[in-house]
Amino acid sequence: MGSIPAQNRPLNVIVIGAGIGGLAAALALRREGHRVSVLEKSRFAAEIGAAVHIAPNCTRLLRRLGLDPQRYRANLLTGVSNQDTLNFLKNRALTRKKMNLFDSSGKAPPTIWDFDEKDWYLIHRAHLHGALKELALSSKGDGTPVKLSVSCNIVDMDPKEATVTLDSGETIKGDIVIGADGVKSWSRSYIAPDVEPYSSGKCCYRWLISFAEIEKNESIKKFSQWHGRMTEWDYNDRRIIMYPCVDNTMYNCGGFIPRAEIPDEIFGWSHIASKEKLIQSYKGMGQEVEQLLALTPEDGLHIWELLDMDFLPTYIKDSLVLIGDAAHPFLPYMGQGAAMAIEDGVTLAALLPQGTSTDDIPSRLQSYQKCRKERVERIQILTRENGKGTNDPNAKRITRDEALAGIKYCQNYDAWESAKQMLVDSHS
Ligand SMILES: Cc1cc2nc3c(=O)[nH]c(=O)nc-3n(C[C@H](O)[C@H](O)[C@H](O)COP(=O)(O)OP(=O)(O)OC[C@H]3O[C@@H](n4cnc5c(N)ncnc54)[C@H](O)[C@@H]3O)c2cc1C
């Protein structure tokens, strides 16, 4: 094995966007001894969002970064249930296209599976975001604290020179620029100007219901006793998913419906969506659904359009590298969007250890692309398939074993170790 060339000075890293991916990358690179500057467009007045999955492939990376999800009120996911309120699953058991989850009698089991894995967490996005920010900026811990600038309006970038220019006229020079500016990425235009996200045809309601509210209603009380359990109602082109977060005190609820059903709705976290329309969308899905939807807080219902995007030809150009949703927007059907953004950031840090010379950056970014692109695209394909409606004629029929194999592919992976192995292989 040849030696890995080293230099004494730390790398200067510019990160565009302080979302989950940008902060994870910043924290991981800081721990490698680099000087990291994060430029965020928003004011960060109050971080918003609902809950996100931290599957085992993500948990092991967060632990490596010194972040224990349980310290931030995450709770374990222990199982998944499919509620057959309409006998829909039973009736469709033999013809159901998407997933053959049934025993030979054609009866759907109430529980799809229970996990052996004890490291799959559900966490409020604001708690995860806050934890990453706290660790990245802290004066304690390895490396130099990350410098975070908010309300930044970046107007230009030179990927060759690794410079970005703010609207104030200030130009910041780095050795590497990380584009972590989310699904509507500005930095992506320097790599693939013609690639834009497009509507997936679905949109998603998001809201939270407290366990305490559910407990008061005798007919749905059982849900307040299902700690750690994700529950799903799946009916033709629509679906409701509900899973606990914040130490099993809140249910994070997601309602997926066709985009065409609400053509005039305003999307985004700053707009309150109509509870009446939500209830209308799930009419006829049984009493339990009705009772649960009635608990939706009037002032806490949001809806956003689910965007997808074609695969990019590359994630890199000169010293610019894309991570997270900027490189590969994820639909929410496998709970891997945040995990993939964190894997990206940690992979970069593993490939740019302390002592990396600026001359080595181009080859390390090529290694990043090799580590990430194939894996991410495979998981994007699995995610799209998982999002298809039970009545979708194009949905593939997959067996329970195939579904579990997909989940294992996501989760039995250590992005840090894989990147380190690639580094060793490239020098042997
Ligand atoms: C406010 C918000 C709430 C969310 N809530 C949920 C949720 O409840 N559940 C869920 O599963 N997923 C949610 N997501 C999406 C999820 O966090 C991401 O899909 C995933 O974590 C990938 O992270 P990312 O860092 O690539 O992108 P994001 O988390 O989207 O972060 C991108 C960051 O870049 C910033 N940015 C954008 N443009 C620029 C620019 N030109 N210059 C500088 N900064 C820029 C944005 O303000 C943002 O902070 C949310 C995202 C956001 C931004």
C-alpha cells in the first residue's frame, strides 16, 4: 500500500446551505481538522418540519459524530402495522400488485414486521437539525468550531477557483465548495443547468397529534399505547402514515394524495392547509381514520408538493461537490432522505482526512462520486417503487422477502467504513 500524501494546513471548506446534509458535512469535516464556513440563505428564526427517520445506516454515523439520537428525544421504531379498516387488503390479497404480504389464506396480518434491529429512530426534524448545529458550532469537541452565517445571498460562484460571491460584493475563497442547498438547489445549476425537479404527481399533508389527545378518545385509544409503532393505511392512490416521535408523546402524520386533487392549494411550511380538504380526501377510509383526522390541529396542518428529479450525470465539477437533496432529491416513501444527506457528508469527511493536500481534492471527489452515486440511485429507485399506489398498474409485484432485502440494502451499510476502504484501495 502506498502512503497517503499529507499537508500541514487544514482545508478551507465552504458549505452552501445549513440543512441536515450541510450541517452533517460541516460537523464531520470540522472533526477532521478543517476550517468550515457554512452560508445559509434563511434567517433560521425557528427551524420547522415534522419527524424524520434515522435508520440504522444513519444512526451509526450520527454516533460517530458524537450525536446520540436518544439525547434529542428520538424514539425507537419497533414495528410497522397496516390497518385493514376497509378489509381492502384482504379483498385485494390475490390481486394486489405492489407487495405480496399475505399468508396462504389471503389474510393480511395486522403487523407487517417487527424489527430485530434496535437502532432505527424517529426524531423531530427540528431536534435533529438543532443537535447537528449545536455540535458543529460548539467550542467543545474536536477541531475548530464551524462558522455559520445566516441570511446569506450568494450571487456567484467559480467552481474552478472555489470562490463564492455574496450580494454585498464580498468574495469568499475556499479549497472546496459543498452545495448542500436542498431540492431547489442554486449551486446545482453550475453542474447540470438543464436538470430541474418536477412534480411526482403526489403531495403530502404533514401534521402532529399528541398521544394525550388520542388517549382521551376511547375508540382510538389503542394508538396511544402503540409506542414505537408506525401505522399505515393504504388505499388505491392515497395513503396515511403515522409514527411516534418526541419520546412517544407525539404522532407525526403524513397524508399522501394525488396532486391533481387540490390544484389551488398553496404549498410550504409557512402556509396552513385546509383541515376540511384533508378530511374530504380520506372520506370512506373507516371510523378510526375519521376520528384521528378530527384531532388534526387547525393551525398545524401543512402541505407540500413531492418533487422528484432525473439522476444527475455527475455530482462534481472542479472543486464543487453536491450533497443531499441538491444532488438527489428523495421522495419520503422509505425514510432515507435525511440519511442519504448525512451519508454524503460523512463520506466526504472520510475521504478528506486531516492532512489531505489540495492537490488530492480532485481524486477524492471522484472517489466520493464512486462511493455515493450508484448506492443513492438504487435507493431512489426502491423509494419510487415503494411510493406507488396499490391500484397503480405499473407497480411491480414484489415479495415480502424482496421488500426486506431492499431495507437491508439501505441499512446494512457503513458510509464511513466504505469510504475509508475506497481510500485504502485507491492507494494500494
Ligand atoms: C424547513 C424544512 C423542513 C423539512 N421538514 C421535513 C420533514 O418534516 N420530514 C422530512 O422527511 N423531511 C423534511 N425536510 C426535508 C429533509 O430535511 C431533507 O430532504 C433531507 O434532510 C436532505 O437534507 P438537505 O440538507 O439536502 O436539504 P435541506 O434539509 O432541505 O436543507 C437545505 C438548506 O439549504 C438552504 N438553502 C437553500 N438555497 C440556498 C442558497 N441559495 N444559499 C444558501 N442556502 C440555501 C435552505 O434554507 C436549507 O437550510 C425539510 C426540509 C426543510 C428545509
